[in-house]
Amino acid sequence: SLRPLSQLERSINRRSIDDLTLIQKSVPYEVKNLVDAMNRLLARLSAAIDKREAFLANASHQLKTPLANIRSRAELALQAKDSKSQKKQIITLIDMTDQTSRLAKQMLSLLRAESAEWLIHTKHAVDLIRLTREVCEYYAPIAVKAGREIIFEHCDIPTFQTQLPNYPTL
């Protein structure tokens, strides 16, 4: 009576790590729902892997052009005849590197946003006073440089419960 389950186990154990095809074995009625759930999981995993591979292919393509531009600017800086033109090329290199870094960060943010894990929500207590103070402290130096002022006035706002995403870390 356990032969179909033993055959299913052997079939799954023989699979390679890359084999995400659906389980086609006939199984007893009692475990059909389990096999169906496993097939749904395999389908989701396959779709997630396909999306990730497409993203990586796109990301590498998107980064090739800026990296080629950085290399050509570096070569121009090496060939510069005077320090003034060399400095100009180096400043351009720094700007291009910053732009490429922003592009990479945007792509990583997109990857995180598309990741299934971030959709898992849990309840968190949010201290709005502390959060507001931290945001003000963070932006204060930026505001001062821009000739602006940020004022934080404490008021009594209760902590509340909310659904916040459980963002993955890099």
C-alpha cells in the first residue's frame, strides 16, 4: 500500500537540483493534495528563477555601457597631456562611477521589490515620534547645506500597530 509513496520518494530523490518540472506520478488520493501543493511550489520556484535570470541578464546588459564609458574615460585620463585636462577626465570618471553605482542600486532595489519575500507582512509597533526624530536628524545636515532648516517639535502621538513589509537585507 505504500509502494506509490516509495516510488514518488525515489522519483523526487533522483531529480537534479535544476529539475523543477511538475510531479507526474500517480499517487494515492490521500496524498494527492500534497503533491498538488508541491507542484504549485515547483511552478512558483520555476517562475521566480526565470524572473531572476531575466533580471540578471538585463542588469548585465544595462551595466556594460556605463562600464565601457568609464574605461574609455580612464584611458583618456591616462593619455592627457596636461594635469588640467587629466583632472577634468578624472572628475568625469567620478561622476560616471556615481551614476553607475546609482544604476546598480536601483537594479538591486527593483530585485528586492520583485522578490516574493518582501510581500510577507507582519505587525510592527511604530513609534512615530522616534521615526520622525530620526528622519529629521538624518536630513538636517543636508538641509543645512541647502540653506534650509528642519525643526522637530515633540508632540504626543501614540505608538500604533501597522502592517509593514518585512524587507530583506542585502
